[in-house]
Amino acid sequence: MKQYKIGYIFLVCSILNLSSCTKNFMTSTTKGRLKANYDAAAFNEVYVEGIKQKLLGNGGDALKYLEQCIKINPESDAAYFQMAQIVVANGDLKDGKQYLAKALSIDEENMWYLTMLAGLYYQEKNIDSSIIYYEKAVKYFPEKENLQLTLGNLYSEDKKYDKANSIFESFDNKYGVNETSTLSSIKNLIAESKYDDAMAKTLSLLKEYPDEIQYNGILADVYRGKGENQKAFDVYNKLLERNPDDPQVQLALCEFLLTDKRYRELSLLLNTLVLNMKVEKDSKISLMARVIEAPDLDKEFEEKLVISLMILEANYKDDNVIPLLRPELMMNEKKMVDASLRLEELIKINPDNYYAWEKLLVVYLQMKDYNKLVARGEECATKFNTSLPAKLLYANGALELGKYSVALEELKKAEILAGDNKDLMVQVLTMRADVYYRMKEFIKAFETFRNAMKINSDDLTVINNYAYYLAEQNSNLKEAEEMAKRVIEKDKGNTTFLDTYGWVLYKRGKLKEAAKVMESIINKGDKTDAVWYEHYGYILKKQKKCEEAVANWKIALQIDSTKTDLLKEIQSCGK
């Protein structure tokens, strides 16, 4: 069964509604402050043209007209709101929040502004800020029960269980057992580990709706929370006995077996589900994808899974996505050569299957087979000349082979395809900076990194890479340390970012701190990386701990035999 995460249907729907509807927003300006003596006729003419360009999909032109609107009337909350919608649609949450905050400063009681801003904070996983704006929405619109329910769900996710329960109980008292607030209340109780209370409410729901699959699933979740997994399994078995061909029941039981790692029972049910044409194709693909990604799959189950995937392929011969599931399984099993061969077969059968091409390029990248990546990447980028991922993968291969002019040319094309999408543009610029760095054009590389950071100053990968390259060149080391520290404060467990921070500290001469960082990475127990031991070795050498340095360099060479430069370091350190 799916894990019960609060989905906040209203939260999502409000964002979707705001992205397409304009009728309500025009009227909202009546609540806002109006600039005295502004040319209303000129404003309306420009505003209408801005909305027209927005609806035509010309976001850049729409923004220009809306900016003119602001110049005519700086107190137009509607113009700021429309601008927020446009930039958010392009993935720019930061500017979207700023525009919405400006709109709210003009009309602080606008429900649409409040809920959209709350939704943006929720997308950023900033639940506290999302709660603040929903609390304001509930305050201004106490009659809107959907706002209260969404706030309750947010409280629950933020582990403010008492506040959440207070809201849900008020609805239960008002309406009795129902499919909205009672369900949310049960999920809140499960999250709070109050399984007996959750059980009582679940049974009251099931008394009203005994065959409802979702409620039976929740009952199973309660049993699992109480450590009674067999009872949870029995719930699904009874459902399956009563509804043997029901697609929801089969999917729910598969989800439960997968979550509970009962792979033997799962293997028996998978073929039944695959052959059940009542189950939607997309649901089968989604389930199989999660099964493939599951941990601790044994060899026997994997063999049976391959058979299930082949049956699925046979049932949907014209589908371009389903054939990729087997290569995906091979990739998860680290059988990269097998995956590449299967993908090559798929491309030979259907040369127009773009998904197979893209997956093949990803496989060659992971294999570090840059010759094949470049050869096939050139074909793919030419055949599918509007595919940005194809051009980035091709450029990546060219970069690794030292074909810098090819890489830069592909990145130029990728930049055009990225258009107004800031996230994609940052990706293109980051790779271009890498190319310049490899070309030893350090000024261009650092300038490109700064341009990327102007677009998104919060992209941790860009900041990390920039800091690392500055350290490598012993340039602006204080700035590099500040950036690297900022990155690890945002993502404390990322070993790549920690390695950069340790390396920058080493370059700054802060050897004790650097050694501590590297020791923490190595002791984390994550998959080892030769670079960690290489860097730690240099730190130890600087601390005049030669034997320990040599020991770490030897480990680095065992992991990655191409690091032949370390052989000289080992010899010199030994002397």
C-alpha cells in the first residue's frame, strides 16, 4: 500500500487554477491600493496585451507588458500576480515569491495570493512559511472549509499534531464520520503513533464503507504501525478474495508486499496484475519501476521479475517506454554492458524511440565509455535536434574526450533550447564553465559560474563546483570557503559537498578542520570514492603524517587505478 503522505489536493489545485484563470484576478484589484492620477485607459490597454501574450505562451513578451503596467500603476497587485504566474511556470520560484509578496503588500487579504505563495513555499519544503500564509487565509476566510482542512494537513506534516487534530475534530463533531476530515484525522493519528485511536476511527469508516479499498489500506497501515504485519497482509487477502480482478485491490496488495519486502508473494501476484487488462498501463509501468528500484532483491526474484517484464512487453508491443524497464533493471543490477546491448537492440528495432536513445546515452555516460557516448550522442543530437538532454549528454562525452570545440558548440545549441527555463540555463552554463576550466581558460570559467549564480544564487551544485575550482587554482580562497560552508549548511549529509569543503579548508591551511571533515566522510559508511582518500592523503602529508598519507593514497589507487599521479606522491612521501 502507498505510504500516506498528505497530498493537499486543494493546495495543488489552487496553484493549477491560478496558472490558467484570469477572470478573478482582475476583480481583485478593487481591494488593493490604487495609484492616484494614473492613466487607467493606458494601463488597461497594456494589461490586456500582457494577458494576451501570456495566454499565447509568450512569457517574455508578457512580462515586458506587465512591467509597463507597474510603471503606469505601481500599486497594481493584479499585474504583480500575473508576473508571478509567468515566472513560476518557468520554474523561477524565487522571483515568483517576490512578485507575490509585492501583490500581498498591496492586497493582504487576497485568498489567491495567499494560497499560491503558501504553495510555492510548500514546493520548497518550507512548511513553516506555508503554514503562516494558510493561517492568514483561514483568518480572512473562515467560511472556506477547504482552507481549514489544508491547514490541518500542513500542521500534521509539520508534526504539530495537536493543532491538526483540533481542526479535524471540529469537522468530525460537525459532520460526523466522513470521508474528508475523518480520513485526515486518522492519518494524523498514525503519524503521531496513536494507533489505537487511529484503529477506532478507521473501523468507524469501514463500518460505513466496508469494501472501500483505501480505508482497508489504512487499516493495514495501522496494523503495520502496531507491528502486526500478518494482520495487515490478511486485510489485503480478504479484499482480494472478495474482489479478485479488481485493479485497485491488486495494485494495493502489490504496493503493500513491496513496502513490506515480501518479494516471494509479490512475484506470485505480478504476472496476474500484468495480464489484467483492467489495470491501466501507466499504473503497471509505475509499479514495475518501483519494484525495480526496491532494495535487497534476491537473484530468484530478479529472474521472475524479468519474466514479468517480458510478458508486459508482449502485451504492449507498440509502447516505447515499457521496453526500457528491462534495461533499467540491468542498470540497477550494475549490468551496464547488458543494458547497453539491450538498448542498442531496441534502437535497431525502432530507430525513432527517443527514450531508448536517451537511456543509452545515460548508460554510456555511467560506463564512462565516452567514445560510444560521443558517437551515439552525435547521432541522437542530430536525429532529435530539439532534445536538450541529448545535446547535454553529447557535450558531456565531448568534454571528457577533450573535444572542447564540439562541447561548446552543442552547449550553444542547448542554450537556445533552454530558452527562459532558468534551471536548464543554469545546467548549460555550469557545463560550459567546466569546459572552459578544462581548457585552462580560468577567467572565462569563473565568469560563467558567476553568470549561472546570477540566474540562481541558491543552486548548491553550481556554488560547490565554483568553490572547488577556485580552491584548485588557489584563487579567492576565503570566498571559496564561505561558499563551500554555505553549501554544507544547506545539505549537511552530501559527501560530495563535504569533500569540497574539506579540500577548501586544506587549501586555506586549516588542516585540523580539513582532516576532521574528511574523516567524517570516510566514516559515514557510504560507497567509497577514490577522491576522498586522495584528498585526505594530501591533508595528512601536510600534517607530516607520511605513513598515513601513503596508506590512504594506496586505497585511492585500489578504487581508481587511473590515478597514477599518486604513485609519485607515494614515492616522494616515502623518501
